[in-house]
Amino acid sequence: MFSVEEIRKDFPILCQKVYNKPLVYFDNAATTQKPNVVLEKIQGAYTTQNANIHRGVHFLSQKATEEHENARAYVAQYINAPNPCEVIFTRGTTEAINLVANSFCERFCGEGDEIILSEMEHHSNIVPWQLVAEKKGLKLKVVKLNALGELDLEHYESLFNEKTKIVSVAHVSNVLGTVNPIKTIVQIAHQKGVKVLVDGAQAIPHLEVDVQDLDVDFYAFSGHKVYAPTGIGVLYGKEELLNQLPPYQGGGEMIDRVSFGGTTYNELPYKFEAGTPDYVGSTALAEALRYMTALGLENVRKHERELLSYTTQRLKEMEGVKIIGTSCVKSGAISFIVSDIHPYDIGMLLDKLGIAVRTGHHCAQPLMDSLGISGTVRVSFAVYNTKTEIDVFIDALKRVTAMLS
Ligand code: PMP
């Protein structure tokens, strides 16, 4: 039985009050709250089996290594990766994208080569490419959006030429909520022999992600956006491709043999995991994904779809509200502006009423520029949110905007 009231009991933080008002947490696209099973996993790992992993001959080290590798296998199963060695643990989406930008471009890109991004990208999927482009003399091309906040696929297709090496796009926009047609994007790129990295930071909490079905070459996501702790994330990459890339960082388990004459590197996935990995974070991430599986991804999706459509309908009823991003395929987040009121003022006053929303450019300044606005108010949902909270939010928004008008 899927019951949001029961689910809420799993998240101890949700029952607290803020300024003496019940907390309404609508900032889930920034980070999600953590269920007891995840908190207990972290506590349990440090209380009963903490030891540095790999190469340890002793009991605790072997146990911790086994848990870390089991976590990898579970993540692989969750995203339907054919082989656990294709799951690289990173600090999050940002680090995963930096890894690909550096290693892929080092191996496959030369002066004048081109990379395709889109106008809706998070800074984490822009700046790593700019850094490497500057170093190697590469060119970035940017897919435009249509009026609904969707990728203009005709424009996308027109950007390819013989110099295009990789496409890097979000699965779901953290501002607009648009769900991009990844399968089509991949098919078009692959027909032209171009690889695709997908930034799945905003997809993994809401959608079923099957990397084989999507046929992506790389897929990146963060644990903290899917009920796991901060500091752990994943880069999935096709084994054959990862094997061709040079290491990103050096040290720790990524080596095979080190000498001052030269060093050889370990096999996948260790080649890309320099230094002590977050072996507690990895097991907590697997626990969070198990929690999602137990809830049933279809149930989660259905519930969040209802929240999204109810909020959209309630916002549309309000005078002066303009929703930013009106694709019919959306997930997780709604952005809006109200008349000429500054989003920050709305966010500040909502906070005083116990409601956490995010305001500003949402780390997507190029998108704001293309929309001709400085920022939005964003509400974003998780599985524990309710329609009652939306009613509380709408009433509060009406009060706040009346005060600010
Ligand atoms: N991409 C998108 C679409 C995001 O929403 C975020 C987080 N706001 C990131 C990348 C970066 O994620 P992280 O900070 O966890 O690395």
C-alpha cells in the first residue's frame, strides 16, 4: 500500500516546525530529505564496520569492501547497467561531468572540435566543458529552446558536423521541469557517430532510468537528490568507452603499479576512483535506491505527477502568476514569477510561513538570459509531499503577493 502519511513517518526532519509553523519542504530539486533507513545505514556503517576498503587483510576492511561493492552492484541493477564495473562512484553529478569533460576530451578531442550543450543546462553541465574547451581550443554549440521550454530538435540536429564529438544534456531541467526526449537525442547523435552524456541529477529521483534502453554513453547523478547523503554520486559509462579514457585523478586505488619511471593503472571501475572512496556514502546510496524500489517507482511517479498537475492548476488560477516552462512532459519542479515582484521577496516571506522554496537563477544563468528574466520562484517535489501542503503554499503565496503588490 502506497501511503504518503506512512512515508512521511520515515523522514524525521519533516515533523519539525519552522518559525512555529509546520515545515513545508518544497526545495527537493536542491536536495531531498533522508529516510530513517538511510540514516540508520550510515550510523550502522560507522558503528559496526568502519575500516578503509580494498587491500585490507582484516575482517572489518573486508566487510566494508564487500558492502561498497554490493552497493555498486545494486546501483548497476537499479539503472540497468550491464556490468557493475560501469558504475563509478563520484562526489556527485558535478564531479561526474568534470570527469567525462576532462578524460573524454583528453582522449578524443583536438583543436577545433565541437561539443553540443543546451540552453537549459545547469552550470555544472556548462562550466566543466568551458574549462576544457579553453585548454584544448574546442567550440561549444548550444541547442535553443522553443516557447514551451523544450529543446528545439531541428536546431539540435542542425548543430552537428564532422567536428562534433560529444553531446551533453540534462535529462530533466532543474528550472523548467522539462523532461527531454533522451532516446531521440541519443539516436540522432549516434547516427552521426557522436557520444552522449546525460545529466540525470533531476531525473533519478522521479523517473525510471534504464541506461541500456536510453542507450546513453554516460549518465551522471547525485545521491543527495534521491534521498541519499551528500558527497556521493554516480557516473555510469559504457565499459568499452570508459576503458579507452585516461584516468581523471591520480592516487589510491586507481593505480596498478607505481614507480618513478612510470605508473600503470588499475582496471574499471577503480581506475576512476582515486583516493579513499566514500564507502559509507555508497552503501547509503544503495539503501536509498532500495527504499525507492520498495515504494514502487510507478507509485512514486504517479504521486509526483498528481502534485505537479495540482500545483500547476492552482497557480494558473492566480492572477499575475506566469509559469516558466510549459512543456506537457514535465517532472519534479515548477518555476514561476508573479507580476513584477522579485522572486527573492516571495521566497523570504514564504520562509517566514514555514515554506521552503528556492528563488534565483537556480545555477542556470544562460537559461535566465535566454528567457530575459533574472530569476524565478521554484517549487520542487519529493515523494513525501502532499496536496495539503500545496494548499498551504497557495494560501501563503496569495497572502505574500498581496503584501508585496
Ligand atoms: N545538474 C542539474 C540538472 C542539477 O539540478 C544539479 C543540482 N542542482 C547539478 C547538475 C549538480 O549536482 P551536484 O551539486 O549534486 O553535483
